[in-house]
Amino acid sequence: MPSTRTEERDPRPARPSPFTDRLQAAGIDPGRLASHYLGWPRHLLRWGYAPWVWTAFAGFALWLAMVPLEAAGYALPPLVRSLVSLAVGLIILKSACEALITATERLSARRMWDHYIAGTLGEIIATLPELVVICFVIPVSPLAAMTIALVTIYNNAFVFSIYSYFLPKDRKGRFLMPTAITEVGTRLLIAGAGLGSVIGLVMLTFSLGEHSKQSFTPIDMTVLALIMFSVFAVYLMKLIGEYASEERSIEQVLELDESQVEQRKVDVYQQVKRTSAANIAWLFVAGSALAVFGGERVSEFAQTAIGDLNLNPIATAVCLAVSAGMSEYVILWRAHRKGEYRIALANAFGGITQVMFLVLPFTLLAIGLYEGVLGAAHVDLPIVFSLSNVLLFVLLFPTFFVLIELIEDDHTLGALDTITMLAIFLLVILVLVGYGDA
């Protein structure tokens, strides 16, 4: 039987093959059947190890150099300390993300999971460093923690539009977007736009009137978190279900037998190192530990910026949003270096929806537990319906609405589309930083 693999590095239409007509007749675009390979190609390895290993050693060495000195009372000037702490934290968090992704890939290879399930699972597990950062920042500033999660959504929307614009196009100036974006993902954007506008408008209504409710309670944040988690759970089931249905259609149209179906899975893991369960467990532990070390450095930056440098929580959160989006940027860069542009684009898009329906509800739930269960007293608590908080939620609607309109019909963002997203992003950031204390 002819090979069903197409070359991911070239987004232009593949050369005609014996199975192309059969797929098109069944309503399946052959351009979506490119093979995706997990793991690191040998030419990208350094002395037999993935780049993240050396980055982890460097970041941890810097951490060991800073923390004992600070404990002994040898502190750098506040501005220098904050910048160095943030840089070291980002280095370690990047390594943590890569370690967790590597562990997930090796686990998937042992279990022979489908590449789509493996990729989705890896993207979710790679958010652990983001969640650790949130947990470290909450005691410093709950308001900054919530703002980090929300600003990261806008950051990732901007990253998606920029990356989409620079992707190589076909002769018609288009790049075929993955179904994860154009179908199920678009519906999730609609859900995000609706939830954001409803929450923001309710906050605005209460804040403008004489109503006694002027802030979030722990119960409010818990309920909102559970609603968002439920949407994300249904989204995952729908996404994986539709992909499984498409795979079954491909197998039927191409009349693949069991050995050929199995070979499609084996090909995905040809670059993944086969290791023992103990090695995989060690990678998960190492990634989790690195996330803690990196999160501690990021929280040190937040503490110094807010406490010593007197930056407002909004400005601090804008700086920290880069660390909160680290997992998406790492996965995007990994896929791009391997030439798997559709995987990279799908993960850039996932950085929007996943932060909205996974990181944000986790943040709300954690703040609710910190305030309600631990009974913590903090100057930021309760989270009030201020101008900046209202805007953070309300402006999700126009951001998501523009994205929905721009990517419909597999459209790839052009110069005008990218400039539009850039303008929206800059306006949001300028308003938040300028009026963040309101």
C-alpha cells in the first residue's frame, strides 16, 4: 500500500498520490494527514542530550548561587535582584516545561497512545510550571496572580496572530489550519467570549450601582472555576472524539489493516527514546522540582517589584505573564524547530483556550481557597470589581470575536489581521498599566 505520510515541512499541496483522490472523495483533506513526530531529532541534540538538560543545569546553578547569598544577607540592589530573579526563573521554568513534555512523550511511547492524545496530554501537563508560579505569586499578591492569568490570554492571542502571519503559505497565500483550531477550537473561543463578557458586565453592573456586592467572594471564584473546568473537560472529550472519528474514516477509506494502523502510531515515536518506567518517573519528578525552583524565583521578582520597587500589581503581572505562558512558547518553539508548523500553530492557539479554561479557573480556585479556607488576610483581598478587573474580563469578548472572524474558513492571518490583533493587544495593555490602580 502507498505511504500515507506527507511532508510536514512544506505546507504547499503535496504531490498527487494514489490515495489523494480517495481521501478527497470522502471529504478528507489530504493536507491534514501530515505525520507528526514526537521527541527530538538527532541533529538537534547536543552531545546526545536534549537542549533542555543543559539549560536546566545552568538555571539550577544560578539558583544555587543566588539563594544562599540572599539567605546570608548579601542581597543585590532591588532592581538588579528583581531582574536577575525573573531571568533565572524563566530559564528554570523553560527547562521544567521541556522535562515534563519529554516525560509525557516517553510515557506515550510506552503506552503507544495516538499522537493527538499524546500531544494534548503533553500540553496539559506542561502547564504545571505555570500553576506553580501562580501558587507562589498568590501570597505575594492575589490580584497580580489573577491578572497574570488574564493578561496571558491576551499575550497568547498576540503570539498566535504573529506566528500565523509568518508561517509559509501556499500559492494562494494560505496555510491550512488544523481542525483543532477551525472546528472545536472556534467553538471554545465563542464560549470564552461569552463567559468573559458575562462576568465583566455583571462586575460592571454591581460596581456602578448601590448594590452591596462589590467584590468576589471565595464561593464566587469557586463556582466560576468549576464552570470553566467543566467546559474544558467537554472540549477535550469533543476534540479527541472528533479526531478519533476522523482517524477511523481514514482507515476505512484507505482500507488499512491492523498492522498498517499500528505502523502509523509507531512512526510518531521514532525520535522518542525508549526508556524504563523509572526513568519516566524521574523526569516527572525533575520537571516538578524545576517548576518549584523557577516559581520561587519568579515570586521573588514579584515580591521585590511590588514591595521594594512599588510597582502596581498590574504592571508586575504584565511582566510575569511571559512566565505564565512559558509552556505554550516552549511547545511552539519545539514544534517549529522540527518543521511541524501545524503542531506549532495548534499549540499557539491552545495557549489561548487552555489558559482561559484551565489556568484561569485554577487561579480563581486557588485564590478562593487562600482567602476562604486558609482565612488569609491580604491587602488585595477580596478581589474588588475595579476598573482594571472589569476591563480584563470584558475585553475578552472583542479579542475572541476578532480571532473567530479572522480564522474562519481556514483563513491564515495576513498583514491587516495581524496589525488588528497587535492594536487590540497594545490598547489592552496600555489601558491596564495606565489605570491599573483604578
